[in-house]
Amino acid sequence: MARTASVSRQTRETDITVSLDLSGGEVSVQTGIGFFDHMLTALGVHGGFGLKICAKGDLEVDCHHTIEDTGIVLGTAFRQALGDRAGISRYGSFYIPMDEALAFCAVDISGRPFTVCEADFSEERCGGFDTCMTEEFFRAFAQNAGMTLHVRCLYGKNAHHMIEAMFKAVAHALRAAVTPKESGEALSTKGMLE
């Protein structure tokens, strides 16, 4: 299986293209939102993924459409790159400390989307990124990837540290979950992931 995907999506609000290689490669992100670029770059680097994202959105409105739609397209790329999900480790979990913040993620690439995202941000923004968009991004991503995603910042004070720890925890959990198993079989009593 190639474990790659390229997905484009264009609406009246956004124009987004994502290229993903689960086996690694260059990471290049341009969304027009500096902090979001930083988070997506961390996701690619810490996940060990080749990741190219080019997103143009209606930032004159706010950051919402660009961030949520990037989650949709990135999640779709993950789903396509994983194919029928046979032969992957399926589960992954990871803790990431970042200075005063501690984040945790657990993921199940099951084909059944569900998201739990918990964080108590004291700051409303990190640069051009509204902190409330953290949950919106992860929900859009997990829904379109077909995975169960639990991500939580257990504690922290600086929103930058908290969100970055969350993205890195997700990256490392995904890295474990997409790792191929030797058997090549679906890790399910049903014999398939759906």
C-alpha cells in the first residue's frame, strides 16, 4: 500500500490542498495563520509524516473557516492514505510535557469517528489563531479521518504551550497508530475495521 494521498477542496470560503505521506518526507505548511502553520508543522515533524498543506481562506472574516476546513481536508487525506486500515497498529497514545503544560492523546483508527477535546485556555488567541479553534480543528480532522480521538491538556497556563503540547501528543499517538503490523491483518475481532 502506498500510504499516500493528495486531496483538494474548494469552497466559496476556502481553497485547500493537502499531500500526505505516512512514511515520511518534507513538511511544508502555508495557511496564512502563523501559529496554525507552527502547529501543523509540529504535527508533521513529530508524526514522522511527509506533509504539504496550502490553504487560502477568508481570513478577513476570521480564522474559523480556514482552520476547520484544513481539518476536513487533512482528515480526508489520512483516511485515503490508510485505505482499509488493515495491517496498522490501530491504537496509539502519548503524553507530551511542554514547560508548565501537560497534554495527552489517545487515538483509535477504527473507522468510527468520535472526538473528545478538553482544555481550559485562559487566553483567547495565539497570534491569529483563536484558541477555541483547537477543538474545532481536531473534531473536523477526526470526523473525516474516521478515527476516535481523545486529546486533553491536563493543565497549563500559557495557551501556546498547551496547544502545542496537544498537537505534539496527537502527532506521536498517530505515529504509533499508523505503524504497520507484521501480520498485515486488521486488528479487530471482526476481521475488519469499520
